[in-house]
Amino acid sequence: MNQSTEAALEQSRKKGVRLTVTVVGSIAFAIFVLSLLQGLKYS
Amino acid sequence: MAHATTHEHDHHDDHHGAPKNFFVRWCMSTNHKDIGTLYLVFSLLMFFIGGSFAMVIRAELFKPGLQLVQPYFFNEMTTMHALVMIFGAVMPAFVGLGNWMIPLMIGAPDMALPRMNNLSFWILPFAFSLLLSTLFLPGGGPAGGWTMYPPLSLQGDSVAYLVFAVHLMGISSIMGAINIIATILNMRAPGMDLLKMPVFVWSWLITAFLLIAVMPVLAGAVTMLLTDKYFGTSFFNAAGGGDPVLFQHIFWFFGHPEVYIMILPAFGLVSEIIPTFARKPIFGYKAMVFAIASIAFLSFIVWAHHMFAVGLPLGGEIFFMYATMLIAVPTGVKVFNWVSTMWGGSMTFETPMLFAIAFVILFTIGGFSGLMLALAPADFQYHDTYFVVAHFHYVLVTGAIFAIIAGTYYWLPKWTGHMYSETWGKIHFWNSVIWVNVLFFPQHFLGLAGMPRRIPDYNVAFANFNMISSIGGFLFGASQLIFLGVIVHAVWFSKKKAPDRVWEGAKGLEWTLPSPAPYHTFDVPPVIHDDELAHGHVED
């Protein structure tokens, strides 16, 4: 694997990781808020 | 197949090996292998602490009457045993195994988020110090059971400590899960398609999504407990318009998938070990992956089977009963596929394989008693008895913990570069498998005879089986010291060097690396060839 391919792979990995963290982290936070809202709704 | 690479040029010196400074290496590490080791050592420590709590429980129950401890302390022990074993021993052990092995199995240089990886681990010692410190507080520690049902759990003075500790564990788990998802989805070597990944990696990917989905729910539930206790809210307080059963719904919406969080990576581990020692690719690779995904999906729609006795509507009971029984289908697929993998294989019975076979047999027993508990009318009899205790210990001890032990024996030579003592490994196995059955099998009979769980004293009618169970417990506990001895010997004293491909039938990227695995691996992505994958060629 030459250096430019390696750099491109690194770049695409970084971009993918950022996107994954944003999406998955947001889902986790949303579920936390939703569980509190459900508690408020039924109590 | 892939050629293992360790970067030997282009980098600063400190990239060649582990830092020499102890503090820098272990406290500030961003290396997945070191963090994996930290997780595994921490989980072993928690396993012995949680195990010592279990010894107190079994000693008290050795014969009828109050012998050694006060009832409140007994309740503290049952609560702490569960919390420590679930959140401190089993979950961190799987995260440790995942940390160590996932990058090696997918050809990644490290986890996607190494600094967050460090933080995920180092939160845990603080969380458990906080939790365990409550045992020394004037009011005592949590004693309302690991399920923390209000209003019982709100009666103690340690609620804030418990809630904060659970929050910390949850944050650690969520960060760990995000890291694993980001690693698997983005860091695979070119050519390592999703359906070429080892089953262990698949099982962890699915488990990580379960963690993301349910740990925030637990965080929400304990936050509401906290505000009920200290801020005058009434989420679960009937006098203020709340509903204690609401907590049970929220808790078990987390709690049931949590059971699968503790068993799906075990399925993955066993799916790596059995093909190696049967010298055959796993039977039905895709079916195994889809079965794990199906079990994960079903785990979200069965939570109320823990609550049949609260007075659910009949339709609800029927739904949750059938949904729960449905889980037997994908689980059965897995059990049959493990057996089919062994069928006609050229099998050998090294210690990891022995534990894996014991897992298949004993986990199936735990699964069958789970089916009995799934039947709503029968559950009214079994609910809150020792039958439930027997069931979940068969699933979690001979399931999750046996798989963790199997995985440790399987990869220990790769981690340390030394072979463990096979003789002592087998002594450990036979002691474990005999005494674990002496410990937990009689508890089925106690439960069926009506002995309730979480009691320090009991009717003399239950004396014999309790004594047998306690003897099994002490000897099972003592057997685990052999495990500790085998690990210590392999790490520091074993003279027998491990080859790169430790097991003759082992396939997969991790076995292309030297033993011990170098500090940095796959800086240059490996080339993947289908025919050398652990599960063989997969048809499209």
C-alpha cells in the first residue's frame, strides 16, 4: 500500500469515525431524555 | 493471508514499544492491548470481590438460622454481589476481550477513539470504589437488590452513592460501546467486509448497539430514583401520583437486554473456539450472525416477563410469554450450529474447548429453565424463588463466565507469548464444572419446593440442599484460585514459548501476528484472503 493510499484510508477512517460518534452519541442522549420524558408522562 | 506488520520505521522511537514509565504506560495508555489488559485485570479483581460476597451468602445459608451475619448485611451482600459481578466482572471482561481482540481480528491498528478508550476504563475504578465504599458508611450500603425497586431501595442512606456509581458505569459502558461501533464500522482492513468478520466481532457490534439503546434508559431510571429521594418528585411514589411499577417497566426495559449484553459476546467467543478445536469452519456462519441479531431484537420486547406477578393485563402476559419463548428459536439455531460444527470434526479437548463444550451444555440447561420461567402461569409459582436464582446463575456463570474463562485460555498465549499449563487448566476445568453444578443444581429443587430468594434464614425443610449448594459454592470459589494461579504462571513463570498460530486449527488475522502480539500491529492494513478466514468462505 503506497503512502497516498494510506493517507486516503486514514482520512476516510477519521471522517467515518466522526460521523459514527455523532450519530450513535446523539441516539444515546436522545434515549436518555426520552426515558425521563416517559417518566414524566406516566407519573 | 494477511501478513502481520509491526511498524518498524517512519515513527518516533516511543511508537516501537510500550512506554517504560509504569504510570505513563498504564494510567495514560491509549493502546488497545494495554487498555484491554487493564479491563481484564480489573474484571478479575471484581470477580474475586463479588465472589467473596457470594461466599458470605453461601456461608450464611449453610444451615438454617442466623449464623454469621445480620439480615441487613446479608441483603447488602446479595445486592453488591450482583452489582459487582454484572457491572464490574462480566461486562468489563467482555470489553477487555473486545479491546484486545477486535482490532487484531479486523486488521485495525487500534480502537477508533483511543483516548476515550482510556477514559472509559479509568472511570470504572472510581465507580466501584464509590459503590464499595458504601459498605463502610454509617447507614450501610445498598441492600434493596440490584434491581433497585422503589420504595425499598430508597430507604437507605446510600442512594446517592449508588446512583452516581451506576451513572459512572453507564457512561463508561456507553463510551466503550461507541468506541467499538466506530472501530468495527470504520477501522476494518480493506477487504474485511461485514460478512467476513469473525462471529466474535459481530457479536460485539450487536452488543454495542444494545448498550447504546439501554444504558441511557438505566441512567434515566436511576436519575428519577435520585430525584424521588432527594428532590421531592414522585415518579415512583404512589402517594404523590407516581407508580412504583413504572420503575419496574423502565428498569427491565434496560434489564432484559442487559442479560443479552452479558451473553451475546459469550456466543461470539464460543463461535471462535469450537471451530478451532473441531478443525472445521463454523457451521452456518450467516445463520449465527442473524441469530445473534434476532436475539438482540427480541430482547427489547420481552421485558415484562420479569413482572408477571405485578398484575399485568392478561393480553400483556400472553404477549410477553410468547415473545419470550420465541427467543428459543434463534438460540436453538446457535446451539444446533455449534453441535453441527463439532459433528465430524477432528476434535481435540484443550482447556478452552472443554470450557466451550461445557458452555454449550450448561447454558442450554439454563435456557430450558428460562423457558419454564417464561410460562406466565408457571411463573406465578417460580417467581422470587431459588428456581430463578438457579436459572440465571446457569445462564451467567456456566454461560457468560465459562465463556470468558474459555476466551482467556484461548488467547492467553497470544497475549503473553507463553503457554499456560494445560494440566492445571484441565484441573481448573474439572473442578469448576463439577462444583458449579453442585452449587447451582440443588437450587432448582429449593426453588421448586418454595424457598424464596434473598433471605438469610429458611425453613429446616430446605436444609440439606442448601448445605450441598454451599459446599459446591466454597469449592467452586476455591477452584477459581487455580485459574488465578494458571494466569500468574503463564504471565511470569512459564518457560514454554507460544508459536504465532497457537492452536493448530486456528484461523483468522490474530493468529498471523507474533506471540506475544507486538505493541503496535496492523499499522499497514493486512491483505485479506477469504479461504483463510476463521469461518471459511461465505457464499453471497
